[in-house]
Amino acid sequence: MSGMRGLSVFISDIRNCQNKEAERLRVDKELGNIRTCFKNDKGLTPYKKKKYVWKMLYIHMLGYDVDFGHMEAVSLISAPKYPEKQVGYIVTSCLLNENHDFLRLAINAVRNDIIGRNETYQCLALTLVGNIGGREFAESLAPDVQKLLISSSCRPLVRKKAALCLLRLFRKNPDVVNADGWCVLNTLLFQFIDVPFIFSSSYAYRADRMAQLLDERDLGVLTSSMSLLVSLVSNDYEGYSSCLPKCVKILERLARNQDVPQEYTYYGIPSPWLQVKTMRALQYFPTIEDPSTRRSLFEVLQRILMGTDVVKNVNKNNASHAVLFEALSLVMHLNAEKEMMSQCVALLGKFISVREPNIRYLGLENMTRMLMITDAQDIIKKHQPQIITSLKDPDISIRRRALDLLYGMCDVSNAKGIVEELLQYLSTAEFSMREELSLKAAILAEKFAPDLSWYVDVILQLIDNAGDFVSDDIWFRVVQFVTNNEDLQPYAASKVREYMDKIAIHETMVKVSAYILGEYGHLLARRPGCSARELFGILHEKLPTVSSPTIPLLLSTYAKLLMHAQPPDIELQKQIWNVFKKYESSIDVEIQQRAVEYFELSKKGAALMDVLAEMPKFPERQSSLIKKVEDVEDTADQSAIKLRAQQLPSNALVLADPQPVNGTPPPLKVPSISGIKLDHESASQTQSQPNGDLSKVQSQIPSADLLGEMVDPLAIEAPPVDMGSHQRVYREEDGIPDEVDGTAIVPIGDQANKVEPIGNITERFNALCLKDSGVLYEDPYIQIGVKAEWRGHHGRLVLFLGNKVTSPLTSVQALILPPAHLKLELSLVPDTIPPRAQVQCPLEVMNIRPSRDVAVLDFSYKFGTSMVVSAKLRLPAVLNKFLQPLQLTSEEFFPQWRSLSGPPLKLQEVVRGVRPLSLSEMENLFNSFRVTICPGLDPNPNNLVASTTFYSENTRPMLCLARIETDPADRTQLRLTVASGDSTLTFELKEFIKEQLIAIPMGSRALVPAVPVPAAPLAQPPSPAVDANDPGAMLAGLL
Amino acid sequence: MPVAASAIYFLNLRGDVLINRTYRDDVGGNMVDAFRTHIMQTKELGNCPVRQIGGCSFVYMRISNVYIVIVVSSNANVACAFKFVVEAVALFKSYFGGAFDEDAIRNNFVLIYELLDEIMDFGYPQNLSPEILKLYITQEGVRSPFSSKPKDKPVPNATLQVTGAVGWRREGLSYKKNEVFLDIVESVNLLMSSKGNVLRCDVTGKVLMKCFLSGMPDLKLGLNDKIGLEKESEMKSRPAKSGKTIELDDVTFHQCVNLTRFNSEKTVSFVPPDGEFELMKYRITEGVNLPFRVLPTINELGRTRMEVNVKVKSVFGAKMFALGVVVKIPVPKQTAKTNFQVTTGRAKYNPSIDCLVWKIRKFPGQTESTLSAEIELISTMGEKKSWTRPPIQMEFQVPMFTASGLRVRFLKVWEKSGYNTVEWVRYITKAGSYEIRC
């Protein structure tokens, strides 16, 4: 470059520019010049071409757009002299990317250089391919690059570059290189022999080649090849087992024999990079079987673990600890003997007390990992004081690690200590951590509570200390517990009463107190300072300080206090009535409505008793907190550790199982109401082995019908009716006996091993009932999408099974449990879903006769070696899918309506407990399930008239008519009349519409502990009388 | 009176602050950094003279190699701010006696600070007239060596001057030779479509005067504008002359013009300040005589060739001529080779501005000249972006020609002593933004 005067003049011109503007002018001038020269017909001398291409590169580096002259750059690649070739390669790799068409022109020249004899040219070419080699390069050059890598005649310099180039090609296009590149010679050789043989032999061949490479003496080549190996085995380790002993050999050579040339030692450590890479590669293999290899590996690891010390020199420290921590994770991966583990933990224990923050951080992080994988819990516990000290470290990332570790290591034995420590720390922790901290404290308290009063204490303390950071879920949870545990109620009430005496309390505390005192305040009535009037007094003091969402809660509490005041207290009544009157004109609708209603109710005396009866118990459910914390932790890290953790699902289970740890089962039990669980919970518990022995109890209770729960998650005490044999699916291992299920403390074993679906399956199903495509089910490994088309009584669903992870899902099974009215044909579901692939399974549906029953898809797959996930999913092939919207005029409608008279063709029913909807909302609802509203047919504006056509094989296309008469004064009831030419259809359609009107509290309420809404059991007309008498139904909307 | 500035900054082209003065506390001291990062270092610079960043408005202007930036945070009068900048620069120039640039600022820090204190108070502009300010800011600027104007002696009673009725002129001036120079300078703005339709056309004109008159003379100027002529004919009760009358829009006068007399008698009469000043400004939108017509044809032949043909016709009087005619014909960015044929002048390709620049030193009236060029383009990588075809731009000066047709009918000087004066009148028309689409 030295001889080019024009270039250096240009560069100095640019450097001398005073400002951006002057620079731009100079650049534009130069570009004009270059354009003129390139356009010159006479052609350029190689010198000039080189000079201008360098200038182009310089201009490109300055950030200007250079969109011409690529041809010249590419043509320089095939120039005979080195200086021109060099500029050609450099500029091409800078200006072009792998998607440019121009690169195609270069492939041949590059290939000539690669297969040529000149080393310098080979290096240039390999660098270019490594930098911008796209698919086409991979396809045409990978075999040549590979040949270079394994050729014995090449110098290490070239082979190093070849290895790295191949690595890059593999990373960009694993399929190309794997299938055609690495073993292409082989395939060519064997293509006339039978196919399976090619496959296996190519594997072996590949591995052999790789193993051969690992015998290399030159450490540079070895390091590059090791990078390649890491990349190859991270994709698929099978077939590389012959490399395993070689890797161990390399480690031995480096760490034990220290047989390394001087230039590859770094601060006295023999090639730390190679050591780290080798150990990383080993982590991608499952455990080592061969005892002698294993022994020698452990010997090396032992040496590394023992031989590392913290020294002054930062670089040496970094290098040695990089090796050490990789060794630690290898030890964890290999499930070494207890002795070695404890040695590791001891080492980590030493690190977390070191001054150097980097090492402390790594120590804590690795301890957390160790917790995930190994059973080192007891050993780690010894370091608890040290970890707690780290919680007070000045460095926030260390504090976070410490918090994670504490959260992970907590179990029944040390929960009390840790939670108290966290609570104490909460008051001094900085704001960014408080929310996570309070959430984790709440979860630990819930998970490992020795008794529930302690749990209540902890949560109240938590709210008191860090009210701003306590999410609603936390206090919902505590209220849920108190409501479900009668023994706890007086204790909780007295406890919150104590907190109320504090001068300034947080709003969340006011909420909890208001709720608990309203419900259970009367239990304290005998105690001093706890009469209804006094409770009202202290609660009412807080009212001016709270925000508007809390006021309705307080109003409910007042109403309850008033009811519980025994004997009736006129003075209190006056005060409370004053409050109600005051809020009767509140601008907030919620407050206003409650004030008005409570005021009217409280005048009625006896009715008040009914309405304000104690809240019914909450259905037991999984803590939403845990889900929340899982969401936070979910990262897409595809490390060896993670892979490993997924392969070994049962380890964590073993160590977290509380039974062997504390010996006694949790002392508290909640009297169970029913076997209700969230549907996904039950769906994924098909393999909870620890409870297998108890399952007989479950199977004897016919009411806890699994399917029934799935279809209606809110059903309470479903009467043991016969639901039609085709619907009943019993699975013995499904059940967990009610006693265990109902306790506040959910057995940890179940949670650790379960795959949680993402999102609520019921909500997804409900959404799919109204639209034709969407997600039916999703968990961390798979996503099932549905797309449907409906024509008459035929339908075609396509299930999209998408594998979300990078390892295949095996043993995929899908079984359809069709109800009698549907004919379902599912095409073949493949046994395996390849990594990150999507499989489509078409499903043909034919409707034979009207029915509201739902088809169920029993779906299961295997992840890794032992994890079986199964789910029962309702398919959205429901009644309304076979409807066709139809708009009628009054001339068409009324003759039909009159001709269908009286049962069974025309049915009428008064429906109560309807979700209150405005008329337009109701219209939308009807239209969404394809029943068309015909406006203007009914003279009364509060009534709706609708029509649709139903298709099934038995009935002809059948006209269906419906009329809904609403009561503007009471939106929760209406009269529904349905008519059609088929009695079954009329009944089914009526029931369907009724379900739609009553069911599904919408998403906004999902967080609130749901109050059970009575809903009709399936296939059985419900008695409306039940609805009207149930106070729960009337209060359903209030909380 | 609205606020004009919260702070004023003088920056060099690199964005370094040379001098700044904060008048109000409502802007932070580091706002100029925002200007540097958001305006100077982006392509925004020069696109829009007023920019808002983070609640502050930046009103800026480049004069030689200095950016003058006014920062305001309230709803300020932007026109007032620009006027202030222009006047302040004129003031500085009169103090430095020459160029206003980075070096001049660096040499006159103290003086500039003193002036900045004086000419604006709490964001409100004050007296900016150099004659007056020189009475009490007597500090001399460091003059550049090229200017050597003799300095007048200051008159002691500055207060009288500042408060007096004729604030712009000192008493007791005397010249051997009493001369008045009057220039009418017009610039033509034009936007014409490729078919020759005038889309936008106006003329902005200035009447500039330079007076070297003794005593307290009273001057009266007569132009061939419509209002003045009508009034005149009305007063003299005789029909207006058959000559062309011009309708002036938006006339603004220097403060020396007696507006009450203008309103009642429609005559421009004034006591002029000494030396150079701008007597009036006006704008004309109708009846503009365009000095040049341009007929371009540009053909794109395929992806790599273009043909350009431009014919320029001068339409002013045959005895007159235009000077310094420059026609800039835009070409695509990928232009590689150009071939010209011109009848007069010289043409070349300038890659920095992506234009063919055709220069003609002298262009006589009622003639025409053509340029035809063949252009070769280089092929590029990306998909071809269609060329936007920016308009052709023209620069010229036509002496003794007014695009508006404005003429001076008389300029009378009356003084107590009754001396004779020599009056010089010149006309010149320049191109403003003279653009023809192609």
C-alpha cells in the first residue's frame, strides 16, 4: 500500500477537512473521479484499479454509500499478483454480504485459490469464505475446505484457518455442511451401495476424521478443531463418541503433563482456551461410560480443582478461573462422586468469601447451578451464613445471585431462617430488587411454611415493610388461605387488628385488613377493642387515605360489620348509613353501586344475612406467584447446563421432595370442597409417580370426573350424573387424593416435574370456539396451533405441531376421543417432531347430529429421555361451527316463527344469573357464534331476534330462530325462546346459547380469586331455581 | 413585544462555542450540546432554520463560518429573533469594520460581550443602531487590516441622541461634496414547470441608499408605484401619466421615513442617517418581467445513458446584458462520464453537487444559447432507484434592469443652506431561487 500516492493524498485530504460538509464534498468528488475511471473504455492498469478499489473501501469505511465498483473488486480476486489479490479479497468481504449475487462470480476464483498450492492465497480465500460465505459457498466449497483441514501436507496456519472456516460454514448452514460437506467424499463413494450403510458409515467416517484431528500435536490447529467439535456436538453428539477419549487425552496432556510449547502458555497456564473448550465439548456428551477414561478425566479435574489459587495478577486469575469454573461445570455435569462434589462446594464456598467480586459472583452463580443439578443441598447449606452476607454486598449483581441462590436452596428445614433474613433485608434492599425479593419471600413462605399462622405473619410483615412492591397476587393468596382454613381465621383477624393500630399503614394492608376483618371480625367480638363499632372506627379512619379501588372493599366490610354487630347497634348503623349515603353519588360506578345496594340491603335485615353470608371457600389452585417467578426466569439460554438440566428432570425432584427431608407431612389441612383443580394441572399430572399409591382413593370418587372439570373449570360439586359413557375418561394415576390436593402446601415434587402450559387452556379454547385459527395449547416445548375451515356439516381442521426447542420431541401421540355426534378422522401424526420444526396434521370433521359435546384430543409426547408430557385438549369443533349466518326479513321470519309452535320444536326458558351485557354487546356475542341478529323485527327495543342455519348429516340444512327478551331493570336475567324444525336441535341450541350467556367470566377477572359460579352440568338441563337461591351467584360480580 | 431569545450562542463549524450569552434562566446551559448532536452532526443542518428539541426551540443561521444559534423555550417571535441576528451581525461588522467570522469573534470577545449586554435585555431586543451605540460603547473593535475607515469623532451628548427625535442622525455633519447614491436591488424567485408554466414567481426588492450630505437634509423620493402616482394625480387633479405603474406589496420603510406623511400624502420623505442604510423593502407578485427563459429536455436512454439539452433565452432589452450567468443542471449520482457541446460559455461536471455547471460570463439581451450533453452512468449494485429529477437552478445579475419595472421618478434634497447635491441611481436584478423543473 506504500506506493500509492493518490490514496495517501486522498486520505490526508479527508483528514484535513474541517467539518463534515467539506468531507462530503471531497468524497463526492472522489467518487465522481472513480466512476469516470471505471467507466473508461480503455480499461485500467492493475495499479490504478487497486488504488481506486482501496479508495472505495476507505470511503465505505467512512460511512458513505458505495454502490458501484463491486465488479472491479471481485475481478481483482483472480488477479495474479498478491497486492491485487489482497485488495480484492479484503474489499469484497467488506462491501458484499452473503446475499449479493456478485459473490457468485467470485466462487470459482476463490475455489481455485483454495485448491491451489500457494499458502498465502489459501489463507486469503479461507478468510473470505469464513467471513461472508453463504449457502452457495458452503455447498460448493465445504468439501475443499475440509480436505485442507485434514490434509497432511498443509501447514498448521492453513489448517487452523480451514477449521475456523468450516466452523463458520457449519454454523450458518448446519444441514449443508453436515450432510454434504463433512462426509461428502463418503457419500460419493458409497452411493451405489445401500442407503442405511451410507448413513451409518458416514457418521463413523466423520467421527473418525474428527478423532484423527484431535490427535494433532499443534495446539493452534487443535484449538480451532476443538471449536469446530464444540459446535458439532452441541448440535448432535451422537457419532462423536470416539472423540471422547481423545478429549480426555488432550486435557491430560495440558493439565497433567503440561506438555505444551512455551508460546502456548499464558501466565504459566497451558493454553487455557483449549482447556476450556475441551471441557465445554465434554459437557455435550452424556456421562462417560468407560471407567478408565472416566478415572483419568476425574484425575485431571481433581488436579485443576486443587491446583488453582487466587493470585495477585488479574490476567492469570482470569485465565485460571476460567479453566476452574469450566471444570466445575464439567464435574456437575458428570455427576461425580459425592466426595468430589463436596470438594467442589468447598471450593465454591471459598470463592464466595473471596474479596475479588468477579470470583464471588461466579461462585454464587455456580452454586445455584449446582443446586439445580446435583444433590449437594446439604453441603451448600453449610455456607448459608456466607451467602446471607453476600446479600449485603455493595455490588448489586452479586446480591441478585445471592438472592437466587437463597431462593433455590430453601427447603423446609431452613425456610424460616431464610425468609426472616429476606424480610429483614427487604427494608434495606434497593427498589429495583424489592419486587422480586418480596415475590420470592412470599413464595418461599407459602411453599415451606411449617404452619400457616407463620405464613400469615410473614406475608403481613411483608406487606407492612414493602407494601409498594407486594403485587395483588400476594395478598389474594393470603386471603385465600385464611378463607379456606377455619382455624386460621381468628388468628389472622387478631393479627391484622394489631397492624391496624399502626399510625401509617400501606394501602395493601388496608385491603387485607378490610377483607379479613369484614369476614372474620366478629370472631374477635369478645376481645377488648374489637367490637364491631370499634373495628368500624379504625377502618373508617383509613378511608380518606386510600385510593378509589379500595373504597368498594371498605364498603363491603362496613356492610358485613353492620350485619355481624350483635346485638344490633343503632349508633353504628347510623354511622354506616351515613357513609353509604355519602357514596351514593360517587362518581365511581363501582362505589356508587355498592353504596346504593348495601344501603338498601341493610334496611332489609334478614335478607342482608343471606346476601352477606361468609364467603364460600376458594377452589384450590396452583399459586399464581410461582408461575410469575417462572416467567421472569425464563431465558432462552441454550447452554450445556440447560440441556443437561432438561435431560435429567428427576434430580431436582428427588432433592426437593419434602417427605424424606422433614419426615412429617405438613400439619395443616384444609377441608376440601371438591376435587376441583385447574384443568391444565390435572392434565399434566399423568405421571406423578410419588402419589401413585394413593390414587385408588381418587378413582372411587365418581364425581371428580376429569373431563367434567376440564369442560367447565368452575363447576362446583358437580352432581354425580351420568355424562354419557363416551365422555368418561378415568386415569388412575391422574388423581391426587383430595386431602393432599386441598392442603395449602402443594407437594413440591409435582411442581418440579411438571410442564406448565403457557397461558390458560380454557381461555384458549373459548377463544377458538369463536374464531377459526389460533393457538390451542402451548408449553415450553411445543405449541399446537389450529386452523379450521367449515363448510356445511363438514369441517377440516389442521393441527400445527411446532417444536420450540432444539432437540426432537419423540413418541408423539395424538388420540381423538370423539363424541357420538361427530365423525373425526385424524391423519397420521408423526412419531417425532424434529428440532424447531412444525408438523401439520389435518383432521376431517363431519357433524352427524346436533349436540354440544366436545371432542377431546389426548395428546402426549416425550421430551428428552424420561419426561413424558401429556395433555387433554378440547377441540374447537363445537356446535356453533356448524351454523351459517342467515339474515331474515320480517316477511320470512314471522311465518316460520308461527309455524314452529310449542315444545319440543319451540322451547322457552327464563335464564337467570346471566353475565350482564348491554344489548350491543349481546348482539356482538351472538354474531360471533354465527347466529345473526335481525334488527328491527321485534317492536320492543329490549328484545333481540336472531336466525341461523344449522348443518348436520341427519338434519337437512335447518333454519333456527331465536328470541331473547331482556329486562332493562335486571340485566342478569332474560327469557330465551328457540325454535327450529328439529327437537334435539332446538334443545341443544337453547342450551348452547344459555351456556354462552352465563359462562366465562372474562380475562380481566382472572386474577381475582374466583367465586364459584354455578353452571349447568353437561347434557342436563339445570334447574334455574338453584341459581336464584345461591348467594354466591349474586355476589359473583362483587369481589 | 415578544421574547426573542433566552440565550444566544456563537458556534464555529465544528460546533465549539465561541461566545454565549444567556438572557433568561429558562434554558439549561447544556442546550447547545443538544444543538450540536441533534442538528449540526446530522443531515438536518441547513434544512430547517427552526428546530425544536426537548422543549426548546433552536433558531439558527450560518454567517460565513459561524453559526449563530438562538435558544428560546417560550413561544417566541421567530421573525424577531432572525431580525435580531441579522441586525446584530450588521452591528458587529460596523464595529469590526469588515468581515464577521470566527477570527473576528475571537479577537473581539470583550467588545462583543459589551454589545450583547446592550442590544438585548431579558430576551427583548434593544437599540441595535450602530450610530447610536457607538456613542456610548466607544471601545474600538480590533479591525482587520484590510479595512481602514476613518473614525468619526464622537459627540459628547449621547443622552440627547438616544432620546432625541432624530435618533439616527447627528447634527453638524458637513461634506465638501454632497452626494446621494440610490440602488434598487431586486431578486427574482421563480419556480417553473417543465412545460413552461409559472408555478411561483415573485420579486423581493430593496432600496439601498448611501448619503454623504451636510446638515439636516430633508429628502423626498418618488417612484412609479401605483399608490404614489394615484395620489399625485389626485392632488394635482390631472389624469395619471400613461406610463406603467407598479403595485408594491408589503412595503417596509427604514425608521427615518416619516410615516404620517406617507399615510397622508403618500410620499416617501425622510431625514436620512449618515452613510449606508436600507431605505425600504418591498415585494411584487404580479407583472414580473422574467429575464431568462429556460427550455430543458432530458432523456434517459436505458440504464446507463442520458441526453441533456438546455436552451437559455434572454428576454430583456437587447442593449442590456447579464453577468455571471450560471446554469446548474442536475444529473444522477451515478454519473461517470460527460460530453458537452455549448454555444457560449463553459460547462463541466461537478460531482460534489451532482450537477452540470454551465457558466457564461456575459449574456447579451435577446439572444439564446444552448448546451447539449451526453452522460454515461455507471451501473450500480442495488436495484435502481428512480432519479428524482431535481430542478435546474440559475444564477445571474442583470444591471440596469428591474424585474418589477420599478423606476425612480425623482429624488429631491432640501436643506436649509440650499447646497447642490449630486444624485446617483442604479438598478440591478439578481436571481433569488430561480428554478426550472425538468
